[in-house]
Amino acid sequence: MTDPDEQEPPRPAGGPAPEEPREADTDPRAGRPSDAAAADDTERRLSPLTVLTASINYAKSAVLPILVALVAGDFNPWVLGGSAVALVTLLVSGYVTYRTVRYRVNNERLEIRSGLVSRSRRTIPLERIRGVDVTSTLLHRLVGLAVVRIDAAAGGAVKQEEAKLDAVTAADAERLRTELLRRRSLRVARTGDEAAAPEETSATDGEHPEPDTSRDVVHFRMPPRWYRYAVLSPGYLLTPFAVLATLFGFLNQIIDLDIVEDYVADQADTVQRLVDSGWATLLVVATGAVVLLAVAMPLFAVASYMINQWRFTLRRHGDALVTERGLFTRHSVTLEYRRIHGHELKDNPVQRLRSLVRLSAIVTGLGEAATRATLLPLGPRSEVEAVVARALRRYEGELTAHPAAARSRRLFRAVVPPLAAAAAAAALGWHWVAGTLLLVALLGVPLGLDRYRSLGHGYDGEQVSVRSGSLSRSQATVARSAVIGWRWQQSLFQRRAGLATLEVTVGAGSGSYGAVDADFAESVAFAHGVTPDMVAPFLAADPRPAEHGGTGDRAGARPRGDDPPGGP
């Protein structure tokens, strides 16, 4: 007879898996899933409130045509009847969505069924899941719902597919995300056959202990003073133009063009009087427009920045980093530590004057959704680096400066082309064009020097870091364990100057990060110092690895043959 104390406590049918699974369900060495885990194979539905949210989402594309039909049709019975039928159809569509969408999670896959007449069944193996994101629009937040998006590899290292559950309760969304990522980790640990093998070692290996899922660790909450940095972000400064373009597009759809033409014709006399009044009046009008734009651009920039980045938070949840942001639409993105192989700091010349940078993760499997890798918005470098030290691993080494020949190349490429174009324009008698190009050539001098100062590469014993760029400067830092190869590129002019572009190849982010115009012999020794076993077979004589910078002794660092060595 079974002891009552040893019986498994009951749980509601169809409910989510228990938060604390049994040992057999969590031990990676187990040969098969536990009976309790296998039993949790019940299909689940979306929230009943999906009837409301789905109907409203469907109605977004139908509201404008219905309004136009009502206005143009003078509210005759046929138009009113057709509009009523359209609204009822939208409500029925929302109900059909709720009744037909089902999803199921087991120890091997996620299954999603949908459709009434044309039925669809999607199966996503857990080991192919790259990320689980939770998004809540203003409508969803008002009724306590959220949208779950599951990104998965689709048969290739870069290809990406997405499954979406729109919508479940906010609590179920968070529970489903935790469950999918946990089961995925267990599946990978058991089978060892995950498509992206480099994911098993991340940029934080050895630094983060086994995750404590009982609580979150908040690494960063965005302070209100960070919103002012929007004025230094070109994308946000252009917000007024985007708003005007959207407004004109909307008005173009609902306003009759004949009415616009008649209005312009009526105002023609006013415009002509303004022109006849002289340059003084035109100058006043132009100045007023410039002042208005100068005031509107920063105001719109800060407003849009606040809407997008409202209460930005970076926290650790289990074995993943989670970012949350947004005022009206709340975005939550999860990046597993096993997929993070480094980080990248980006800035531009104006931002460098204030020592501001943006932080993003170098992640495996994001594909075209690389913007999801953002870890911090624009902020002070010191604070961003402090967050890197807490959440990831800070680069502790120095960057090796590139030789003087690299400075000459940067100046040549920034100054000579516009200078040659200015000379050609002057020869043709286009003096104003020549003057403009000459000014561009003069501005190329500080630009070229800044591009040279930005060049650098280094190795601190654990991570490789490369930096380049000026108008858009980037410093990428990747873990040594993520390096899968090296590639050297030399143009004719680089070869004559003894320079080369060294690209470190990784299975994450953009795929490779380059040290532009590095000394060729030194770059070979640098690569050998980072991954000696990988580079040594391609060298005629092994260079001595560097003790700290990974650059090694230049003597004997030449590869076999005349061509630069390539990664295996």
C-alpha cells in the first residue's frame, strides 16, 4: 500500500509545469525524461480575451476603408449594412482565432496548431529555439495579456523563423518563456546535438555560477537623466521628419486631391506677395522655420526616446539576460548566456565628446533580428562599462596602436579623393563646386586622424578586442573560446606598406570583426598568441606568443609561402 506522504501532490489539468521540477527531470545525465515531465503534454489555449484583442487587431486595417465608405456613401442603408457586417466578421474572426489556436510543450518540441478551414501544425524542436521574447502593446497591457514570440533556427546558421502566440496572460507568458528555455537547456544537455555547437561555451563561462532561478538580479535600471542623450542620437533627431511624412501620407489617403489643388490656387496670391516683399521677409520666414525645427527636433527626439526606452531594465533571470523597455508597447527580450560570446560598444564623434556609448551583445543565432541584441541604450561610458563588468566580462587589456603607415592610408583616403574632385571642378570652371569639395578635403584631415586613433586590437588572456571606425566607431570584444578562425586580407597598397586587415571569425554577431591596417607580421604573431594550435600549422617558424597582449615576437612570424595564412 502506498504511503500518502510519498504521493505526488495534484495539480490542475492542463496547467503549466511545476516551477520546481523533480530531480529526474533536471538531471542532464538522465537517459529519458521523467514520468511527470512526460505527462505534462496537455494542449493549452490562448486567453479568452483574445476574442477582443484579435478583433481589434483585425479592425486596424478595416477602420479607414469603413470610415471612407461611410462618409462617401452619405450613410445610406447599404453602406451602413456593409459596415455592420464587416464589424461582425471581425468579431467572429477573433473568436475563431481563440477557438482554433492550440499549443503544447513537451520535453522534445513545441507544437502549435491553428486554422479552421485551412489547418496548420507547426513543430519546433526545443534545441532549435534561439530566443523567447514577450511583447505587450498598450491594448494587451490594459487587459493583462502578452504576445510570446519564439525565434528558432530554420535549418541554417543564419536563417530564422518565428512562431507567435497572440495572446496569453502575462503570467502565462512569463511561465512559458521560463519553461521553454529550461526544457531547451535540458534537451541540449541530454542530447548534445544542438546545431550551433559554439553556443555551449559563452563569453561568461567560468564567471557565473549555476543560476538561481528563485530570484532575479537587476544589473541596470535606466535613470531619468539618460533620456536627454536622445538629442545626440541622429535617428531620434530625425523623428519630426518621420512624423511629417506619416501625417502627409495619412492626409493623402483621406483628403481629396482636388480640394488641395483648389486651396493651393487660392493661396497663390499670398505666396506671390510674400516673394514680392523682398529678401528681408523671406529671411524672417526662413529663420522662423529653422528656429521652429531646431526646437522641435530635440523635443521630438526626447519624447520618442522616452516612449521607446521607458524604464529600460537589464536583469539576469536564471541563465539568461533579459531586457525590458517601452512605454506603450512593452518589449521583453531574453538572451541566454550560452549564446552570448562577447559585447560591442558603439559611438560617433559627437557622442565621444560626451564619452557616451551604446552596448550590444554578440550573440549566436539572431540572424536578421540583430537589433534584439541591444543590452543598453546610449549612456556614459563609465556606467556602461560597470554594467559590462557585472553582467558579462569587461575587457581588461590595452589596445595595440597600428603603425604609422595606417595613418597615411587613413589621411590619403579621406583627403585625396575630394581634393582631386575639387581640382577637376576648378578646371571645368565650376568654382563653387570646387570650393565645396576643397572644404570637404580640409575636413578630411581631422576625420582621417580620428579614424587612425580609433584603430586598435588586443588580447587580455581571455578575450580578443578590435576597434575601428570614426563616424560610427565600434569596439568588439569576443571570448577566446568563440574564435573559430582567422582571415587576412591585403590589397596591393596594403601589401606594399606591410599592412593587412586581420579578421577574427566567430560564430556569432556579424560573423567576423576586423583589425584594419595592422602590421602584417605583428598580426600573424597576434593570432598565434590567441590560438596557437590553430595558427601554428600555417607558419614556417612559430612566433613566440606574447605574455599579455597576444602579439608575440615579430621574428619568425612570417607564414609559409607568399600569401597570408587563413583559418582552418
